[in-house]
Amino acid sequence: MPLYRMISQERYYWGARGHVSFLIAVLVSASANAQESGADAVSCAGATGIAGAAGTTVIGLIAWVIKQYIKHKLEEARQEVARSYNRPVKLPPPAKRNSVIMIGLGGTGKTTLIRSLLHNPQANPEKKTENYRLYHGERNLHYKEKDYLNPAHTEDDGDQSLHHLYISDYKGQNVGALVRAFIQLQKVPYSPMAYGYVNSLIVLVDIEEPPTKEGEPEKTEIKEPNENRIRGHLAQWSDTALDAIFGFLTADGLKYVCLFINKADLLSARSPQSVRGMFKELELRLQSRCRNLGIKFQVYVGSVKEGDQVVHLEEDLMATAVDAEEGHSAIVHAPTGSRRVSQAGGARKSRHG
């Protein structure tokens, strides 16, 4: 095969050491050819000129090979950067990942829940802006994986993968701020919240207002739920707002949705079922978006502060984690045929499909 054709084919682009060895081989070969040409032409008056021309040819060839190598590496780097903006965070195998969007009004207990899920009461965000905070925790687990189609059945899978939990907490109290924050996360290369690779959504609500004054102690008991607070949650997470939020998600990537009703420990005279009934409207809105897509939907009535039901939420997040290598095959673009969740619980093709 001619040398120029060998060099032009991508499979001959080796590592840096291979390139150096190749250049040396080219130089030695060309020099030998030049010497043979000179020996054959010693009786010719132009022998010196031929040798000089051969040397010039060798230098030009080396320069061309170096130029092609640099060009190839620059293009390779450009493609890698382009791909990084629609691919999830890179993690060394074996590992699993669950990228979680958590939403909730201020004072519902999001930071406390995040720190509890990460098993770190002092957890600080890995990344933060005025619009969002991104938390990251990891640990090895050995748990019984749930079979959600048959809840009575469990299987000890002996999973020893390192589990990475990424939780994005949005600071804004309106959907517009949440949208802006999510867009910011798409500008981060290999973002854990890359579009198409968000795996879970947690909607956190509560039944009592947080303290309004600095230093004011939190309530330890209430006689009845705060109806104004509940109406505030229902108004905030309307069908329109949820459609906007679910627009960030795809049916291919989303595995789990949870409605967590917090501060149930403040009501000693009410059963969890009666507390759950106060948010039935919101439950149905979320359920309708999950039912027909095979997305697990769960409602927990508990206490983030006391840890009530938090362990069950954690188990769900670990069980629905995906392999970290997902999204990092040899050639990966935006999720093909990704489906955004619609209001009616169906799906529609995304613009990226």
C-alpha cells in the first residue's frame, strides 16, 4: 500500500509514541533510499544534487505527517468537546449513577433531605450559582434490588458498584428560574444533568410554613395542616408548571418520580393517609405523567427531620440508578428518539429526536 494512502487512513493514527516511531522509520527509510540513489549515480555529475533533493523530500514529508497528526488531534478534541455537551458525567466503571432533580418551595426541607440522602449532614454543593446547587455523594452498596413489577419478590443481586447520587436543588421559587438554571447546567461539559440523562424527579411539599423570622424556632406540633401552605404547593405545581418541568425529562432517561410529603410528624392526631389526601390533586397530576411510560411513581408521607420514610426513598434511588457507562458508547449524540413526557401521560418526540 502506498505510504500516502497508509497515512491518510484514520486507523494509522496511533498514540504519540507510535507517531514518533513512525517518523523515525520514515526518516531512516528515506535516508537509505537517498544513499542508494547516490551510490547508483556516483559517476554522474548530478549525484550531489540528487542527495540534496532527497533530503529536502524527507524534511517535507516529516512536516506533512506532523501537520496531519496535529490536524487530526485538533479535530478529535473538537468532536469530543461537542459531544460533551449532550453526554452525562464520566465515571470510572464499575459505577452507577442517578441524576436527580429536586423541586419544592422554600422551607420545605430540601437541603435537609439532600444531606440525609447523601449520608452527610455537612454536605455542601459541588457546584452552585445563584439559580441552582448541585450536590454529589457516593458509596458502595450491597442491597436487595426491588422487583417493581412484583413487589413481593426481591433478589439479592450482590451489587458492589460504586453508586453516585447527583442532586440538583433549584433556588428559584418560580418555573422561569428553574428553566434558566436547567439551561445553565446544559452549558457544563459532561453535566450530571445533561438533557436526556436525568433519571429521577423528587417533588417535596410540606404541611406547615417555615419560620418567618431569623432565630425563630420551628414548630414541633400543630393541630391542623396549614391550608394556605397546601394551596401554595398546589398552585405552584400546576399542570402548566409540571409540563415545563417534565419538558426537561425524557421517557428514555426518567426512571423514577416521587412525591414526598414532609413534616407529617407535626400532626400526631392525623393518619398518613389523611395527610396524603390533602395533596391528592398533585398526586394525580404526577401519576398521569408516569402511568403509561413505565416510570415508577411513589408517594411518601414522612419527616425529613426525623428520617421517617427517607430510607425508603434512598432505596428507590439506588435501585433505579443506571450504569454510569450509559451515554458513553463509541459514538454518542443526543438521545435518539427521546420522548418528552406530556401532560396526558403519553409522550411526544423531542426536538432532538
